[in-house]
Amino acid sequence: MMKKIFTILFIFLFINFGFSQNGKILSKKIIDISKTPIWNSVSQNNELRSNFKYLNKLNFYLITYKSDNLKVSGVVIEPKKEGKYPVVIFNGGYNRVPMKSTIRKTIMSVSKLASAGYVVIGSSYREKDEFGGAKINDLLNLITTVKNIEKADSNCIGMFGWSRGGMTTYLALQKSKKIKTAIIGNTAVDLFETIKFRPEMETEVFTECIPNYWKNKETELKKRSAIYWADELDKNSSVLIICGTNDKKVNPQQSERIAEKLKKINYNFEFKKFETNHFFHQKTTELNELVIKWFDKNLK
């Protein structure tokens, strides 16, 4: 009997100790972007192009951190200049991509923001992809991770989510009170509508990345669809919704719908539309300016 009690106690302590380590940085190493495929996109004659000179002002790091007893990789971008900077957690819009792709997408998407005086951090998430499922913990645990980053002001955290990453950002605003403001771009807020707009999302993503999908389809889709629980978003936060009116991957009407919903419940938000596609082609300069302006106003 005593042996059984000690076994249960050991398991309890082991599990609790493991989860108490959530967010802890296990390793951190600098990324030399000149040694990565990114370099070809930002350089000419082995020197940064003029429009990418701002990258010289930044340090890039690959980290591993603890999340639900798992070892998860992430990317940190911070100004080289000493100081304490507000934090933006970046949630990219990609499914089942390798770490190298996460590094590239994060650096190319938010380095301009970091150069404006922010510590930006993003996760590559756990190996088993769960679309809007347990992987949300890998994101939320970054809130603890930033406490271990010297230049990060862990009391001043924002979030920036694009496409699928926007869905994750809505989930974070539902589950956490630590996010002061967020930007969400070209994001689905009703996955039932997503299936109608792009049926392949159900057959190629949802069925493979949502556990027990066919058994619990309605419940699981609603869990991931902010339109059904917008009133549960942290009311002390604020949101900028960005929409490309020519988006072929996410129906632009979804952004319209969530904007209408947030207006009805008097949520603090703004809604901006641009005549461009899902990736904001030919609008990246305007997008960067808008993102920096929003966080300067609502986070700094």
C-alpha cells in the first residue's frame, strides 16, 4: 500500500515539476542570417540591400524552451542596442512546416517591427500539429519565456497573428489576460464557412490536425471559431483586424463578420481593409507601417 502511495506521489511531483518549468529557456544560440537561405533574398554581392539595412541593427536567436514537458523551438529577434523593449509574440500562418521555414517566415515577416524597438518572439510549436489544439500551450508558455529574455519587458506583451496564426491569437485572447493588444490579419473566424469556401481545408488539414475530428466535428470547429465566443476575449485588450479584399485563401467576409460582432459587444478594435491578396503582395510597406503604428500607440 505504501509503495503504491509513494509511486502516485512521485508521479504527481514529477508531472507538477515538469509543468512548473513551462516557458523555461533550455538553449539559445545566435542565428547568422548570412549563413541561411534568407541571405539570398535580402542581399546583393554579399551585402544587405539598401531596403534591408535595418537587419544590421538586430540580433536573431534560435531557442528551445519547455512546454507541457516537451522541448519546443522558437525564434527571438531583438534590437542590438541595450535597453528594455516591449514584446510582440508572432504567430505565423503555416501548417506542418519545418523549423527552417519557421525561422525564415518569422524573420521576413516581423524584422521591420523589431527594428522599431520591439523584442519579437515566435514558436515553431510541438512536432505533432494540432490545428488550434494543444499547441496553443506552446504559444501561451512564451509569455513566461519572455521573462527570461533580458531585453524583454515581460509586463508589456502584444501579439501579431496572420491567417492560421490569427485564429491562435483569438484563442490566446480568450485564455490569457497578459496580452495588452493584438493585430490579426486575414484570419478565419468561422471554420464552418472555411470548409464551404475551401473544401480542401477539411480534407487536407482539419481531418489530419484536429483529434477525433469526425466524431466531434461541430464541437471542435466551434472551439476554434472566434465568431462563436467573441464575448470571451479579454476585455482589457484591443485588436486591429486587417483584411485583404482579394484574399483567395480566407474569405474576406469573415473579417467583416468578426468586426460586426465586436462592434455589437463594444469591444476595443479597429478594422482596416486593403485591396490586396492573402499575402499582402505590393502592400508590405503599408502593412509594416500600420503594424508599427498600432503597437507604438497601444503597447509602448
